[in-house]
Amino acid sequence: RQFFNAPCNSLVVYNGQLLAGSTTSLYNVITKEHYFTNLIKKVFVIENELIIITKDKISFCQESKGTYPSILPVLQITLPDIEITTIASIKADSLLFLGTQSDGLWLIQKTENGNHEILPCVWQGLPKDEKHIDVYETSSGVLFSTSQGLYRCDVKKKSFYKDEKIPLSQFQSETVVRPISEDEDGNL
């Protein structure tokens, strides 16, 4: 077992394990095990699913319990050249939104034949030409943070609308809200 000695870009808890994502591997901080030895850009846990972003792939992983425990990709999707900053899921509709630093909003959806496709989100309602969009899961739905404030989505209409649940009246209406986190009582 080798000690973790690379810059950490993500720290997550997955199945009771504290995992650190780095430029060299995924590292279990407690057991000092290394998994998934690729250039890792980000690690996310969405609804108990471990998602690892590398330079050119998004990997949905599971823990393998056996003689040699490991974390293995179950599904891998090739990524276009985008810099993913945040991920949020609308599980009921099998949608995964990808917020990016400078490439707008993207989504991963299941196709009719069961495959997954990643494509730019072209739904109406977000500010035109918005390049930096972050997405956040909350108990009251997914929030989309833009330079023009917060938005929510209507999946059935495939559109976005300005959020009115979170009072930002003391701020300008064009307030960037990043990052967004929720406490155990559901307060943002």
C-alpha cells in the first residue's frame, strides 16, 4: 500500500468509505487502497452511485466485494471536450444534468435502445449564451445556477424557469449563486 501523494481534486463518501480523487487515482483514505488508476478530474456521488470523470470518459462505478475489493466501472460513456463542474440527477426521468465551466449545460439520457447519449441541453428558458452553468440537487428539486440567477426545470415541457422558491430579493436579480449546499433540515 502506497500513501496518497497527489493533489486531491475531489473528496467524497461512498458506501461508508472516504475516497479522494486525484490526478493519479481514486484513493481510499482509510484503507490506503488505490482504485481506478486514471487521470481523474472529478468524483461525485449521486443517489449512492459513484461517478468518476476522467479526461475523456464518465464512469458509473460499483464496489466489487471479493478477495480483492475494488471499484469497477459498470458503464462508461465517452465525453466530448467539456469541463464538467457539477452533476445533478432527475432519476425518475433517467436524466443526468452536467454543469460545465465554459460549455453550457449538457445532459445524459437513455435512448430507446437502452444506450446512453451525452448532448448539449437545448431546452428553452435559460439565459442565452450562458456558458458557466452549475447544477445542484436539493430536496426541493434540481437548481441551475447561472449569471442571471437560479433556475428550475420542467421535464415534461423540456424547459427552464426562473426560481421563485429561494428569496434572493435582498440581492440583485442577476445574482450568481455558487456553490449551493443543503443542511440536514433542507435549508439551502
